[in-house]
Amino acid sequence: MVAGAAIDLENISITLGGQPIVSQVNLSIKAGEFVCLLGPSGCGKSTVLNAIAGFLPVDGAIRVGGTAVRGPGVDRGVVFQNSDVLFPWLTASENVEYGPTIKGVAKRERAELARRYLELVGLGNAIDKFPSELSGGMRQRLQMARVLVNEPSVVLMDEPFGALDAQTREVMQVELDRIWRATKPTIVFVTHDIGESILLADRVVTMTTGPSAKIKAVHDVDLSHPRTMSDPQALTLQSTLRNEIGEEVSKVLRQQGLKEPGL
Amino acid sequence: MTGKRRDTSGGSNSRTFLKTFSPILSVLAGLALWEALSRQVLPLFLPSPLATARAAVELWSDGTIVAAVAASLRRIAIGWGLGVLLGIPLGIFMGSSVVVRRLLDPYIDFFRFIPPIAFVTLAIIWLGPGEASKVGLIFYATIFVVIVSMIAGVQAVNPARIRAAATLGAGRLRILLTVVIPSTVPAMVTGARLAMGNSFLTVVSAEIVAAQEGVGALIWTARNYGRTEWVFVGIILLGLLGYLCDRLLRLCATRFLKRYDVKT
């Protein structure tokens, strides 16, 4: 087990294809903390996540555990929304063993590791199954196992449950909470689901809409676990977040409304 | 209620009947049409199905068909095999490197529009009248389609899959070998199938000159003897062989490469 690492975003700006996507974002995330980035589609929250993962060039500094991010690395695991990132030609176990193989872990030990992590995510019965034989929820569990086996200090999750049906999503939220408690990495979780962010996060960070998206507000979620949305405090936070996101959405609509006569 | 159910099952029965027998019916109808047309004209212009069948028996009993099929299949196997074996790595190389692609793109887009028959004379001058020129032409007919298919395959690899591998600790070479190449297996199968079609289209032109044996050679020889029914035997053989080779390829692909998401 590896303890989480702190993440520091120091005045970061990201430009993609000449477009300023994110500008001057400052955020400090504590080791072992669960932070949700919340915002309407296209606000640049996934871009921030990709920057922490090391996929994008960034102006400003990103430090994980005090070390500057220069590119992708095993210390930062990524769970993607689309489970097409799994290798369809490998079994669940072989997918999980991909990281340990690169590290040079011996075959027997690797299989044992894979079994342990597949059991952790509740896939103990699917070790020899191919991704195509698994449901959407199971594939996301497999992605988590494949990431966690590397014992990353940071897990970056890009709307991991966005493509799942409502029931499966609820189950996965509970499961993720349990897995996070068992392994305790730092988690940065991107979502546009307000309820999801309240149920999971220690802190919820809302963002303004792009271009040049910024952090709008940071909210502590001081609720005991397990959480339910019927909690009055949760409901208060929900309406606050809904208002914040609503402001951003109507801003976009106004912008589009103003553009129309000019076209 | 019961009556209704019986009706539905009757409907699906007749649907499976149609599915199985409609190709057979269609072939029979085609043969009947051929027979009817052949009665209106001279045998040299259009031999009847029966005359063609008789010619097939004749060519079979003197060993011509077996020898022709063996010679043509051998040329196709070598030319197509080389085209696929070289086209796959070249296509992957071109698909993964923007610089290489920019350098080779004009050539690919130039040569893939020139049919192999345009190169028959050159092939004989450069490779001689023997097997090499025939295999060379088939190779030419296959390699470009494989390369083009592989470039598309490499470019269609989900970038997130590559990123995922990078965060799991894979370097560039490992990503190429363990992510990009396995992800392009469906493109390999598509390329190989298209190339198979091209090599059948080419084998007749490849055997136009100085071929003693081969299905194409049989067709060209028939011209010299005025045996139109031999031409028909050759044409039918080509169609059947192509169909069988494609079936075999598809069967192997679905049997052995299913886990690579190969859909045929």
C-alpha cells in the first residue's frame, strides 16, 4: 500500500490548438484527499486532469509529491470514461498484469497480484474473462484494478461512471468509496454529476465555463460516511452547487444568444 | 392465440427456407438464363452451360485443371503472402511516423491507381518471363492496399488506449508492440482480404505472357484455339477459387483472431 501524494497546481494555463482552455488555475490537494472537479461539459475540467496525468504541455507548475510533472508516469494512474482503453485481446488478469510485467514482476507473483486486485474491485470471478465478456460496470472495475495494482499515489478519474446506467453508477460510487478507504491514494475525480461529487468528495471544486476556464469556488464536504443525499447538509450543498453550475450554463446560453444576430 | 403463434413460427420457417435456398435458386435461375441465351447464338459466341461442363470434364480428366489451379494458387500464395508480410510492417511504420508518411504518401497515391496490367511488359523486362515476373505483379497488386489499410488502422487506434498504457509505465517501443500492433489486427485482416481480391484480379494479366500453366494461362490459350467454353471454365474456376480463399481467410480470422475484435 502506498500513501497518497499531495498535488500542487501553481498558476497553470493550458492552450490547445491556439485556444486558451484553462487559465491561471491554483489548487492544492492534500495527500490522500478525494477532490471532485465539477462543471458543465466543455469547461476544461478534463483538461486539468489530463495535465496532471502529464498528457499535455502546461504553462505554470504541476507538482505531485513535490516532484514536477514532466509526462505520464506510474505514480499517477488514470481511469478513463471509455472502457475501450482496456486491451480487448487480454483477459482481465492479463490486463491487470500489464503494469507489473513492465516493472519486471515474476509471472507467478504477477498472477497473484492480479487476483488480489481483481478481488478488491469485486471481479474475483472474472479473472479469465475478456473485456468484451464484461458489463460496463465490470469493465470500469477492471480499469480500477489495472490502475491500482501499480500502487499509484494519485488516481485520476475522468467521468469514470459517466457511461453507466443510474443503478450501476450508484453501486460503483459505493464501491469506489470502499476501495479508496482500503488503498488511500489521492483521488482527483472529474464529473458533471452534482450528487456524485457530494457523495464521494472531501472537497468539490467548481469551474467556470471556457475558454480560459478558472476555478469558481471550492467547497468542503464535511459529512460523515456513508453519505446519503437525503442528509439536510447534503441538500444545502446540492442547491449551492446547482446554482453555481447553473450560472455557468446560463452564461454560455447568453453568449450563444448574443452571437445569433451577428451570424 | 394458438393459431396466431403457429402463424408466426410458420413465417420464420419460411424465412429460414428462403435464406438457405434463395442463393441456390438464384444460381439455378442464372444457369437457366445462360442456357436460354446460348440457344440464340453460336457456341463460339456463347457456349451453353452443358458444353462448358463437358469442357470442364475434359480439362479435368487430362489434368489441365489441377495443374492450372495449382500453378495459379502457388503464384497468388507467394505474391499475396509477400505483399501482406511486407505491407503490414511498412503500413505500421508509415502510420506511426508523420515524417515517413509525408515522404511516401505521394508514391502510394500515385501507384495505387496504376493497374498491374500496365506493368506486364516492364515486369518481363526486369524480372524475366519466368515465375518472378508473375509473382512480382501479384505482389505489386497486393502491397499498396495492405499499406493503405494498415495506415488507416494505426491512425484509428484510440489515443486514450495509448495514454492508458503510458500511465501504466509503457515506453514508446512497448506501446507500439503491445498496444498499437495488436489494435491493428482487424486492419491486417481487412488488408489481407482486399489484397486477396486484387491478386485474383491480377493473376490473369500476370499469366498473359509465357505461362504454360495457370487459370489465366488457360484462358489465354483458349483464345488461340477458339475454345470459348474453356474461357468459361477458367472464369468459373477463378470465381470459385476466390470465393473459397476468402471464406478460408474469414474462417481463420474469426477462429484465431476473434479476441482482437476482428469482425468479418
